[in-house]
Amino acid sequence: MTSLCRMKNVKILHLPLLFVFVHACFAQADFAPYFYDNGPYSYNGNLALFSLSEDTAVGTQIYSLNGTDPEGQEVSYGLSFDPGSKEYFRVDPKSGNITLVEKLDREKQDSIDVLVSITDGQSKVVERVTIFVMDANDEKPDFQNMPAIINVLETTESGSSIYRVEAVDRDTGSGGSVTYYLQNPQSTLFAVDRHSGVLRIKSGEMLDYEKTKTHFVTVIAKDGGGNFNGKEQFMSSSATLTINVIDAQDTPPSFIGTPYFGYVYEVSVPGSEIFTVVAKDGDVGSPNPIRYSFDDGDDGVFSINRSSGCITLLSLPMFLKREIFNIKVRASEVSPEGRPMDYSVTTVVIRVVDLNNNPPTFYGENGPQSMFELTMHEHPPEGEILRGLKITVNDSDQGANAKFNLRLIGPGRMLRVVPQTVLNEAQVTILVEDSAAMDYEKHHFLTYKLLAVEIDTPERFSATADIVIHLLDTNDNAPKFSSDYYIARIPENSPGGSNVVSVTATDPDSGPWGDVKYSIYGSGADLFLIQPASGIIYTQPWASLDAEVRSKYNFYVKAEDAEGKYSLAEVFVTVLDLNDHPPEFNDNFLETTMVIGAPVKIEAVDDDAEVPNNVIEYAIMKAEPDNNIFDINADTGEIMLKSYIKSMAIIQNITKQRDCTWSLVVQARDRGQPSFSTTAVVKIDITEATQLSGGPLGSFLMQNRNKPLQILGMLAGVISLMVIVTVIISTATFMRNKKSNRILPNRRVRRRRKTQPWNLKNPFKTPETPGEKFRVEEEEPEPEPEPEVIVENVNYNNNVNNVVRYWPPPPPSAPSLPPPPPPYIPGERQWAVPTVSATVAPKPRKKPVMNRQDTKNLALVSELKMKLEQKRMLKH
């Protein structure tokens, strides 16, 4: 071993696939690094027996090389491939992590040889390993003999095999197994074996060339499924098999274009071709020639060409004994040897018909006619027959050739024709459909075309006739104004007879019915006249219009024709205001008092009717003794002191006078053209609010001393308010007293304190006469800490509501009638004992039964007790 250490780069072969390079160290022994062998199921080591699925994504870390150095030196890893081989992996030299860099495909390469190496910087170990690529289900089955085209005879028996489908899947395991299916198996005549791929005709089904010449069968090949990218995946492919059906002689001839109908016309001649039948062999793949013949029904008057199938007439139509012939025609196949084979029979219906050679024709009273005229008044009743028109229509043909429709073509739907369908001949009737449209003013005459057109014939013969209706006028229209209303304006200074407005109405009727006469009426028409013929409205000769008196007039104008038909329109006349009134003050000399801080308002009135003639502007023309004291609001007329004047001292300082009376010349000017103005002299006494005595009322009276009506109104309002408050209080008091009458007449006076005596003396009333009597019931007090004295009014007549005691009390006497109520003294407040309270008891307390003597004794005892109590109070 020592000798080996002295050698440098000596290669020692351990295994056929293992090369070890040893780096000799002269100083000391250096051992080569080595890989860990962790077995085939590990993801780190030396890659020995490692396998990888082909669906692994590129960029995936698949393995980590892992090894060590005996001396503990840091190792690095390497990975290489044989020259010319595709490099599928890349390794990180430090970590040893191996990453997939190329897509794997097991079907192209199922194993990969890789050289992995480990080195410590001095010695390097290289190992060859094989990585096995595992299959994933990534391949579709591949058809080997599809698509394909095959030919199958239509007589092939059901259940017979006609083809074997083959597909191969290059995957392994269940992913490589293939099963076969048909697309839309319910709608096809074929079936396929799932495992072998053999295609057969279904049991009970037969091919038919005459129905379907070619079949397209789609076969699906599906694998058994397998894992791909971690999921179960099934893959399939499809291909189409084209099956051509070969025809066989098994179908009889068939007629084309049935049913067959032929016609013999009245002008037909012997030898005329009536109809041609056509038949073809049902075996179109290899058809045989066809021969034609009559089986029955020709009556010897028709013949048929054996090769072409053309039917011809043998006699004149007049000799035909029937109108309809049902002829049986046979078409037979003929073999190449000339032997008859299959055949078919059809029916040809031949009808003998009239020739349509006569068109419809219109007739008048004197024969054929193409124009009819009528004169009538406009607006005939709807449904009326135009009896002046005598029209007949005829078609000389027979049957369907003589059937035709009638139509009336013209302006609108004013008229209609009856009947609308005719067979051979009919009398034509014209009815009025729309009476309103038959208007002379719109149409002086009407022109229509009467059209007759055959219905069921190929020729569609037709005929026309012109109908001209001349309309006569009637008075069917009322005059109509050009507008429903007219608006006119006239200045208020216009002289009498001035034109106001011209109205126009028209009547479309002719002659005197179209002449219009005008008139006016209404409450506003008194000042106006109208010219009956022209419709010009003008003012009465004596009329004087004044906008201040009345500025709006409206009335009705009537347009009437000769027979009294009329219409109305409304006329609105506005009298335009002129500035003919100057502003006027109520008084040209006004006196008023101004409190500093409050404005004084003057007002002028302009009697003009409209703006701007009645809009007034105010201005102070002159003020004495000083012009620089007052301002005026030009719109409202409010006169106020300059904003900087806050007290009398400022005014006196400006004017150097103690007299605070001013004379102002105020001008009121309107805004009309031309403009008028008026002036007034306003005498103003200026004072301060604090100088007015009497508080707010004095200030108010001083400010309005020149307005007695305003002061009287204020006083009337105050008096009315006081009366209303008095009425409310009186009503409330009355309602309360009325309710108190329902209280039971039981009265109790309770004394809570022993030292406080009862004092029932009313100082505001004079003592009553000693003859006044009342009864007092005294009850024993309940056991309580303090004694209780109860005084009850036991007057059961309810004539006395309050108990009043006067001191000293009168001597007791026997009970008598209830005392009269105290006299009412107006203005005197009624006083009651303050300590007496009353309660409403739903069930009155049951009173003890007492006779007159017991009552008298109790009253005497009660009076004595009260007298003693009074003396005690006087001593204290």
C-alpha cells in the first residue's frame, strides 16, 4: 500500500463499470471520495437502479447525489453523458441536486446511461449508472388499417364479418390495451367486437343498395387507462371506414313522377300525345331496359309506345264515351336475353275537358259594353245600391273555365262589388261602402275599373269595364274659421271705428252654400262691430277704450252659410295701456315722525293699467335745512337716515341746530313714455326711541300719530284678544263647576295636629242669620296616633255644596229646611272653606240611622267642643 501511495494517478479497476482514480500523496496517504449506495428506492446516493416516469415535468429536481471523503474534505459532484447522447439532466456541483432539463419519452428511449462523478479536488471517482424511464399513459391508440374503403354486396347475410379493425397503443400495461367501439351504434347497421375489432352486419339487418349506397362507420379505439401527471387518464382515437354497397338484381321497376294525369281537349285530333309515363329499374347499379304496355282501361281509344311510354289518342274527342279514363300501365324489366323479369303497375287518369277559349265579358242593356256612367248626389247612405248601373258579366266556357272573380279598383274603399265570385253569369251590383269619402269637395267625379279574372285556369283570362260616377254637390259643410281663436291688440286712445282684427272663414260648398256671413255676440262685444261680408271687426263709432277701466275683452264671432250652418271662433282683444296718468300722492303735504333707526314710508299711486306706465320711482328733490341727512328707496318710497347717523347728537352736530324738523320735497316719477312725475312735501320730526314715554306702546303711538286708523286697529285687536281669553276662562270655570255638582254632599274635615284648631271663619262674608240650620254628624275617630275630627254635611237634598262655618257659631237649634244658597254678588269672588275636600265615591257610605233627637244631641256636643277649642287658641 505504501508503494501505491508513492505512485501518482494510478487507476485501480474494482468493477466492470467502476473506475477509481487515486491521487498519490508523497507527504501522507490520500483516500478517494466515494458515493453512498442507498438502494434503488432512495432519492439520494449514486443513482444506482433509479427509475423516472416519462411524464415528469421539465425543471423537476429528481435526485440528489450524495457522497463523502474519508479525510473529510469538501466534495463536488459531476454528471456527464456519452458522446452524441442527449443530455437529459443537470447537476449542481455543490449540492448534488439533479434536475430534469429535457422532456422524457419512454416510447423513444426507455433507459438513459449517465456518468456520475465525485471529487475532493485531488481524487475523482466516476461511476456509470443507468436510469430507467417508466411508462405513463401518454399515447393514443394508432389505427394500422384505417381509414379504409371496402365494398360489400347488398345480399350479404346479416351477422357476416366484413372487416377487421386493428389499432396499436405503444404504452405498456393497461395503457397499451385497446378496445373498440362504434360511434352512434344505435343508428348504424353494423357492430364491432370490442377486443378483436371484427366488424359485422348486425343480426336482423340487411344492406339495401336502393336505400343507401354508401355507409360511413366511425370506429373508436380506446386504451385501458393509466396514470399521467398524477391522474388517471384514458386516451382514444377514431377513424372512419367507408362501406360501398354493391347492387344486386332484386328490385322491380319504379314509376317516376306519380300520380299521372292527362287531358284530352275538345280540339285534340287523333295521334295527339296525351301523356308520357317514365319508369326505371330499381337496381340502379346495373339497370335493365324497361318495356311499357296497357293492362286495362284504355277502351281501345289510346295507345302506348313500348319503349318511350308515350300515350297517344286514336279517335276524335266527340267519339269518346267517357269523361274520365283510368288506364292501368305496366312497366316490365327485360333481361339481356330478352326474357321478362320483375314489373310494376301504375294508373294514368285521363280527363276529357272543355277548352278554355272564352274570356269573361261585361254586358249592358244593349249588349257588350266597356264603360258605364252614373250621376248622383254626394254622400249617399252606406249600403245603398247604385241602381243606375245595369251590368251583367258572362263566361261562355264550362266548369272551372267559367269561374272567375270580380274586383272593383279605384280611389279608397268607397264602393264594393257583389258578388265577388261568379260561375258562368251574374248580375253585377255596386254598393256604397264609405259614404263620407264620396265628397263633392274632394272628387267631382269618381272613376273605377271593374275587373273579372278567371280563377282556376292556366290562361287566367280577364276583362275590364270603366265605371264613371259624377257627383252632385249638397250643403254638407259648415263654414270653418282659419283659427279657433283670434288675438288682437288696440291702443286705448284709438278713435271710434278703428279696425281691430280681420277674421276669415271658408265654406267649401259651391254656389250660395259657400257664401259666408259674419256676426259677433257675447258680453264683451258691446264696443265692437263686424262687417258681415268681409269679417273685419272694428270699434263702435262712439266707443272710447280705456285700459284703466277695462283692458281685456273677449267675445265670439259666428260664420254662417245660407242654410244656417255655422261655426264659432273666439276673439280676444287687449287694450294697450298708454302712459296718460301721472303718479299721485294721497296728500301733497305730509307730516310724520321718524325714530332714529326706523324708516318712514310714503306712497304714490299711478292709475295706469300696465307696467312700466304704473311703476313708480321715488327721489328726494330737496331737503331743508340740510340735503345730506336722508336717503330714499327708489322702489318702495321708504325714507331713512343716512347709515352713519345713529343719534340726535350727530344730526345736531351736522346741522348746528337743535330743531330736528325737516321739510323734504319728494318726487314720484313713473317709467312710461313719456314719463310723468308728481312732488309732495314731507315734514319729518326726528326723535330717538328713548325719548318716547310709555314704553313700546308710547313709541308705537308716537310713530303712528298721523295714522289714527292703524292705532284704532291695534286697540281693537287687543280688546278682542282680552274678550276671547275671558270667554275661555269662563267656559272652563263653568265646565269645572258643572262637573263638581256630581260630587256627593259628604264633607269631612280632618285635624292632623292636636295643637292646631279649626278656623272656619270667612272674613269676606257677613255672618248668616242665626236661623240658618244645618246638621253635623260626628264619627268616632279610628285608633291612630293623632286624633281626627270629621265634619260631615248630611244634607241629603244636595242643595248646599260647601259647608261654611262662621265664628262665633250661632246657638244650636233644631234642624230645619236646608239653608238657602248665599246671594251672588257680581264681581265678588266666592270663597269656600279651604280645608274641606270632596271625593267621588262609586258607592256612598252607608249612614247610620238616627232620629231627630239623636241628631240634635250630636250637633250640640260638636258645637261645644269647637267653642272650647277656640278659647284654648285665644289663651295661647
